[in-house]
Amino acid sequence: MRAMVLKAPRELIVEEIPEFTLRPTDVMVEPVACGVCGSDLRYFVGENPWAQHTLGRFMENPPNIVPGHEFCGSITAVGSSVDPGMVGKRVVVQPLQVCGECEQCRSGYNNLCPKQEHLGHGGGWGDMKYYPGGMAQRCPVWASCCFEVPDSLPDREAALMDMLAVAVHASNLGRITADDRVAIIGSGPIGLSIAQVARSRGASKVALFDPSSTARDVARSCGMDDVYDVPCGDIETALKPMRGRATKVYDTVGRPNTLKAGLETLRFAGELIVMAAHGEQLPFSMEDVGQERCIRTSCNFVAPTDFQEAIRLATTGGVRLAPYITREVPLSVGPHAIESMIERRDWAFKCVIHPQM
């Protein structure tokens, strides 16, 4: 079958690879739409965002990863322990399977399970010749992680449930209510998704800050009103109108200047939730977290509850996803599209790859 394969950092090609073998509790899915996530771009350049977020440390990526963890498709075959009636079902894939036995899983933090298998990178699989992901003509998936979606939700939007589940989890961590004033640094797909979830939960103010005019236009297309430019990347100046007033700040960038500015934007007892983990030193003092301000990270999502909530929001109209998708390409063009996004030669808010094309 044809698949996109990350052979090594910055070496991404489409080639013929062997079919994956189904385990008894697996199903085979033919992906029809697969979103390109910001973490896919980080894997491309040699980072390992899954390990940095989930394990709190960097790990080398193995060779021959089939990228893609945001996808939907149809079930074409089932393992020996799976109901044959699942064949033909149109499903969206929860791309991780947790062990259910470790301390994190038993404590209600299965999003931090160190033993989880995760599609689209090498985490949890052990040694394999190729690691499965959604940017291929077929992908093995745990049957318990496939969720049917209604016909009213188009494939390209259904593929984005992992992204939306990450935003649901981040919103849950912030315990957003009608009393909250929320500032979001970075209006990319994750930032905009957090904004829409916060709005659905009645937050009194949700403000987005981004230097990209395209990102700001997409946010407005999704019905967000408080969307602000960050001229010349000066996030400190852009955030001044909310300085000391925000109850929650979400930082989807995670750079020293955005972290410092985010803390300064919080009121007393406010919370800064960081969505991007990097290896850089933090640029603030203990005084910056005085008055019971708090800084924490958000990682993955709690399975399956956050994922199911994402599906509910997308199917009931609580979150608009159609405006996100600004580019769609067949599998053969996928490596070029991803490289162009890295080099910023062809900026896309959200690119969707169609593996069967």
C-alpha cells in the first residue's frame, strides 16, 4: 500500500510499504481525510512533542514513521475478536490507546500514560519496521477507539476530532465558567479551538491574539469577535489592554516572551495554561507567580471522555470547523505540502491530506 513515511528528520516521502497485520482486537481503517497537526511539523524537523508533553523529556524518533493522528475513514476488516458488523462503518479515530494499569491511568490521568500506543509516531510500539499512522491507504486501529460519526459531519471536519479533544481537555483543566475572562496567545487551530470551547461554556470574554491575518480571519469566520493583531510579534504590547485582568491565559506558543507576557496578563489567582512544551529556560521570577497565580501545562486528552465531547461539540454546532480547512491535497503531494508549511512558502491554517487520492 502507499503511505507517507518519515524516514528521518526532514526526509519525508511517499512509498509502497507492507500491509500492517491486524491484531485480534484491531480493525483496519481506510483513511479518507487526515489533518496535518502542528506536532506533525515538529516530528518532521526531528522533535518529539509526544514525549516532551507526556513524559516530560525528549526521545529520539525511530525511522519509518507513517505520520497522521487526526483522521477518519471506513472500516474494511476486523480482527478475530471484533464484531464483523463493524465492517463498513464510517468512523473517526481516537489515535491513542492507554494501558489502563499504570499509576497515571489508575489515578484518572490516562492522558499521561507512559505506555500508551499512539498512531502517527513511534510512541509505545516497541521495535517495528514501520510505525502506523493515518497518512496511508490503510491503518490498523484499536476497535475500541473507533467512533461512528453522523453523515452530517463531513469527512474533512470529522478528521479533526483529536485536535478538538485536546482543546476540550485544556478547557477542562481551566474549569472555564461564565465568570472567566480568557486570553489566548496564538490563534492557530488549537488556540481557536480552545476559544470556541470556552465560548460554548459561556466565558464572559474570549480574546485571541495572533500576528497572522489569515489566522485572525479564520477566527472571525468562526464567529469570534475579540481577535487582535500582534504587530511585529510584540505580544507584550498586544496584551496590555488585558494586563492584570484575565482569569485564564492559554499560551499555544510556549516561547519565553509569550510566557512572560501571559503571566503579566493574569489577575490575582489567575492561571496560565501552556499548550506547547519546549526545552527553553523559563524567563520569570517567583514574583511573577505571586498573588496565587499558577502556571501549568496541558497534555493530550483524557480518553475517551474528552474525545466523545469533541464529537458532540462538532456535531451539534457548538464548534465550527469548516473555516479551518484552507488547503486539501492528495497523498502524493503531502510531503511537499508539509515541507512548504515548515518553510512558510505556502501557509495553510489547516491542511487536510486525502490518502485515497
